Amino acid sequence: MDPIEILTALASPDGRADPYPCYAALHELGEAVPLGPETVIAVGYDAINSVLRDPGFRTSDAEIFARDFPDWQDHPVLVQGADWILNMNGAHHARVRSVIARAFTARRIAALEPAIAKMTDDLLDAMAKRDAVEFMHDFAYLLPVTVICELIGIPEEDREGFRPVARDLTEIFELQGPGMLPVTDAAAVELLAYFTGLAHKRRADPRDDLLSDLLALSDADDARLTGAELLHNLTLLLVAGFETTTNLLGNGLQIVLTQPDVGDAIRAGSVSAGAFVEEVLRYDSPVQLTSRIAYQTKVGGVAVGEGTEVVTLIGAGNRDPRRFAAPDTFDPLRTDGGPLSFGGGAHFCIGAALARLEGTVAFPRLLTRFPGIAPAGEPVRRDRLLLRGFDTLPVTLG
């Protein structure tokens, strides 16, 4: 099958709803598939892993924005995006990431476990008052947004309204061209205004939270973080801090609803929550793709030149039959794990440990509290390719 035909099918509504048959077709074409002199699609696990870990590959930064979008500085989302750590390279990236990473040390994340357990139990208590709930809003969104807002220092009364504006902002990650820029620009402006106001309050009244810590660093005489870098990355941390974990929780529950024996195994302890979360990440990754700018080298045996865009289909790599036995089978006891879902190398997801912790805390509590949890109508997938999750997932609690 022609790769253009496969990718056209992948970009269609049916392909976005279920990309895995398209990934299987791409695997038959090799580890990497050239689409012309300027683009290569990496679909094999080893090819993707090598690209993500190779420091010679760059993410799209301000220089790339200027090349591809001559008027990029007229768009607030791109101006802010140029300061996001996922769009930085080299020393610039290392400087900013080293400051922000202080919030995500292994010790600090581990210390959050009792608080996450309490937040989980509180949400389950609220759900227990009803026979049926819409899981995506009532749990999958509320848990991670509460966790990341507590970490940053966002007041409780401000949290409910973030989901729609965050959804608009994340349109910038989808492969839909410049048509979505007005929507993403508006979301970027709204979030920047919010964090600018909150930063003003925290300067006047510092607290024990990430925002106060970062403000102290950016306001210092030897500041390692500019004010713009701080505010722009707060937007990224907020959105990334709950968007992907929300999808992880929804995708994981849908697997349990369609394969009840998996839920029984978690309740019985024959499958650990950690193993279940890792297999969810592999089997139905919340993030399906990313991209890099190449230097002159090879990817999966395909020659790439300087400046070539390499699109790494993470969701395809996680189903690579060259890497995983029975890749289309959900098997939390598999010994060939190791999903690519959090990326790799210098841009490995800074919040990976937090997302894993939230999943391993939440699923056993949810499934033990509601052993009779069952579908209550058809779930609705989000019409997205890059960020894979559900809009709605109605369930009865038994």
C-alpha cells in the first residue's frame, strides 16, 4: 500500500478514532518511511528510540518557527511556544529545564503519594453518591488537574475552568496547519493573563508552592529563568500536567471495561498497578507522535539530510511487531515492555514519574471501590491524532 494512502487514512476521522490498523500497514513498509526529500516517518520502535535519544536531532525551536512561519511572532501561542522547554535545544534548553525540573525530583514526587491517595478517595466518595457518572470529567480530569494545580499553587476556585481553554491550546500540537492559530492564540493569551495575575499575587504573598519557588529564582540578581520563560512554561506545565494523565486514566479504564478480567486481576493483586499502567502506556498511548529536525544521518536505514523533519509515530512504535510479541494484545504481564510514550533523551517527559504515580495510585482504588463498574452508553473519542483520549466515558458504578 502506498504510504501516502496510509497516512491519508490515518488523518481521516476513522483513522484518528483507531490508528492501529494504519500503523500495522506502515510497519510492513519498514522501520522508517520516506515521504519525499523533507519528511520521513519513523514507525519502528528502534528507529523512534534512536531519534529521540540522539542529541543531534533538534526539536522545532524559534529558528524553525521563523523558517516555517515568517509571521510567527504575530501569534501569541508561537511566541510562548518558543519558550516552552519542549521547543528548546542545547544550552538554552538545559538552563530552563534544570530550573523547572526541581519540582519533579524523585523525592518530591514520591512525597506526593499520600496527597494523591487522599485526592483520589475524595473523588471516589463524590462519585459514590450517584449511580452513574461521566468518568472523564468526574475523575479522569479532576484528579490530575487537582494534583498539578496543587503543585503549582493554583487556587481551588480557579481549577474548574481550565479544561476547555487547555483543550483549545493543545490544538497547536495537532497536524492541522495554521487554521487553528486563532483558537490557540486566544487560549495562550487567556492563560498568560491568568498566570501574570497569579504571579503578581504570589510576589506579594509567597507560599509553599512551585510558583513561589520559581518566582524567587526568576527575580534573583543571578536569575537563571526570565520572567517570560517562567510564565510561558507555567502554561505548558499546567496543560501537560493534566492533559496526558487524563487520557491515561480514560484509556486505562476503557481497557478494563472491555476486558473485565484485567480489572479482576488488578483487584486480586495478580497484576500490579504499575504493570497495568505501563501496558496502558504501550497499548493505547496518550501521546501518539512527536517530531524532530534531523542532521545528515540515517533513520531506520533511511538516509535523512540536514533539516529533514522526522515524525516519530510513538503509537506505532509501541505496537511494533519487531519489538513486542503479539503487539495488539493487551498483556500487563508481558516481559518485553518499555513504552516510548514519554519520549527519550534530553526531552524525556519531565512529568513522567508524576503521571505514573497518579495512575498506580488511582486504578486500584477505583476498581476496588467500584467492582461493578460498567459502561453506561457509548464512549466518545476525542477527534485527535496526537493526543489520544476520550471526550466522554459514561459508566455505572454498580
